[in-house]
Amino acid sequence: MADDHKYHIDHHGSLVRPAGLLAVRASGDAGALAAAETEAAASVSHALRRLTLSAVGDGQFRREHFESVVYDHVDGFGPVSGTQPLADAAGIPAARRRTVPDDAQPTGRLAEAEVAPVLATVDRPVFVQLPSPGYLAAVGSALAGSAGVDAARARGTALAAVLRAEIQALAAAGVAYVALANPLYPPLLTVAGRERLTAVGLDVDAVLTALLEADRAVMAGLTAPDTFRLGLDLADTGPLPTTERGYDPAAVDTLLDENPFHRLCVDFPADPAARLPLERVKPGLVLSLGVVDVSVPAAEAVEDLLVRLDPVIDERTEEDVAIATNGGFAQSAASPLMTEDAQHAKLRLVETVRHPRRRARRPAGDRAVPRAAARPGAQGRGPRRSVLTRPVPAHSRHALGLREHLRGSAARRPRRRLGGAPSACVSHQSSRGKPRRCRAGRAGHRPGRSARRARRPSRRPGRRSTWPPWPAAPPSAGILPCPPASRCSR
């Protein structure tokens, strides 16, 4: 089904923590830390709203790591030992890996404290990113043999029940979108990743099936409003690993077949060979394409992003495509990928290109041609033009609406016919030779607004109106009269 909620994922939840919040956390004062986290969440939700992002979050400021929302509220997670080949292939740091208990029992709500200040602060759709049960069950496991895979499947199913209860509570509280993140999928879907995992003895197809069963179990019996959306996020901290040789078609079909999620979040790099084959994605599933790279602080050129996105939008329609970053800005609080200023520029870039309806669309044959090349011989900005004819940048969010507004205003405004040459009356011209409004008040000339107000006759009873109250000035008054086709009455 097409996504009728009409908002797009603008980032993946984790933002760079403010320096003040990190200082309070380092002090060890629990009371001051709780107050600082609430204040920081309210502040960042306002900042995201001012960026006109259509869905806002708390920046995951209460989490030490992305997975801490579960690690801190479910008993039994412990440190890992040995090797985890799948987590290594996916590039998950060792600090974010934990072993999973056989019977996971939550100690309370998982993300209630995160969404409460955001829901109370802004009137915008709120979204939350949670680790998927399949990811939690496999990230700290060696997945050795069929026994290891079966154990991960069973533990993932138990965690799915915990996450399902939390998602239902979030949806009832007013959260509009939850993204289940599982960055372990790319090595299981790509040609290079599958070869690497097979070389170390993993049954790649069995592991992929186990993760999918655990993640899809969240949707079984889920009760939520019709406008609520649940997505699957494959991104983590930038470009996906092991994509240099492309994706395995059969593995991608396994991921997409019987897909219960409303959205799929993937990286969409500049190299076509490293992209998920979108032609295998059935219509109706909303694709959130990570075109803004969080692994580099420098902002991309807007025109390059539009050239990359336009063919996808033309083929799949605008309702089935969302624009996003290709990961979080700080999956671990102590390891941000960039500064707050660079993060702000990246989020603004997402907002600039995220909705195709808010930018001027050029013909399909001209989208790949830079604007300077489309005007041969044009150098520099050239002379100023009217706002009705001045080119508006194609990447402007309000370009199309601005043009239509200006054209509509011009159509509604009555035009005054001006004929003949400019006025020869030098007294009615400015120092630059441009005609100006006549203030002399002679016959055939309309005075300015201030003059009309000053000479307006009284409306008191008993007074006779003598409009206009000035006599016609003869040519002998020392001021040359204007020709009949003068512009000085404009």
C-alpha cells in the first residue's frame, strides 16, 4: 500500500550530544542529568521543528549507545566473549555488542522517557528508532552451527514480544513512526558479504531466515492506529559495508517477500553498483533512501543529489520515496561523526531535497544538465531581472510555490497601459533619469498618496466638496508640461 501519512524520515534518530549534556553526565549527578536530558530533548525537538523536518525525535540523548534503550531496561544482557563474525562484517563496534538472555524480561518501559518531553513540546509527528529483535539476538552471538542459529531465533522471538508491547504503548501515546534498525542485514544480502561469511563457516541463508523471522514477529498481533507506521532500517553509520560487488538477487528477494513493514530504509550511494536493486522492490513499499552521507562532514551538492533521485521518483512516484541520511550522527554518545554545525547543515540538506513536490521540477532531459550549461554564453549573474522572470534555483523548497504565487499576483493586479516615450519633463524625473510620481498637482497628473490624503476634502455635513482643489497650471508657470503619454503618473 502507498504511504498516506505524507511525512518522510529525515534522519535516523541519533544526534550529536550537546557539550553541556556531556559535561553533566560526566559529573555523575543523577538528578542534574535527568533534568539536563529533558531540557536537551525539548531543545532539539524545537530545532528540528524550525528546520521544518516533518518528524522529530529526542536525538537519543538518554542513550549511551544506540542499543542502550534495550540494554538498560531488560534484564540479563551480558558482555560478549569470543568472535562474532556477522557483527564484524557489519562493522558494529565491540562496545555495542551484548549477549542475550534466554528469557528476556523488561524492568519497565523502554522509550517512555525519551518521547515524553518531545510529545509535550512540539505538535509534530514523533518517531523513535529501536534495535530490532533479530539484531539484538545475533549481534553478540557467534552463530556457530545450526544450534547457534536456532538459539538466536528463539531469543529473537522472545525479544520481539518485549518490543511489540513497547511499540503498542508508543503508538497509543501518539508516536507516529517506529523504525526497527538491523544493520546486520547488508553482509547477508551482498555478494561480498555472503562470500566472507561462508568462508568462516556460517550458514548464510539460515542466519538470514532466522533474523527475518525474529524481526517480522514484532508485527504479529500488533495493535496500533491506522496512521501508525513501522519500518525496517538497514543503515547504521554511513555507507553500508560489503556492497562493492553488489547485492545477491535471491537474498534480496528473501528479504522483500512477505514483507510486513511499511517502510524500508537503505543507503543510496552515488555508485549505482553499490545500491540495493530497487527494481526488485514491489510498488507500495515506501523506500527511505539515504542520500545524505553522515560519514563525511562536508555537505553534498544539492544538484548531485537531485540527479541521483529524480529517476527513482519518476519511476516509483513521490508517495513511495522518502529522503534521509544514511545513518545516525552519533550511534555512541562518545563517538560523534561530526560537529553540531556540520550536523545542522546535513539535516538542512535533507529538508531541501526530501520532498520532490517542494522543488521546481525540470524536464527529464534537462535534469542532468547544469544550469550554467543550459544557457550558452552566460557568464556571471548578468543584469537583474524581474522576480517574475528571474530563475529560481531548482533545489529551492519553495521554488514552485513562489513562481505560482507571483504569477497569480500579477494576473490579479490590473495593469496600467503605458505608451510613448519616457517623460521629457525633467522636473518629474529622478536624478538617475527614471520617471517618478508627479507631485506638482497639475491637470492631467495624479498626485502621490500623501498628496491625495492631504488634499482630500472634509466629509463633515454642510461642506461642499471641491475635488480636485487645485487649478490647472498654465504652461507659463515655469514648469514644462508632460506629454500625454507620460509615465510620471505611474
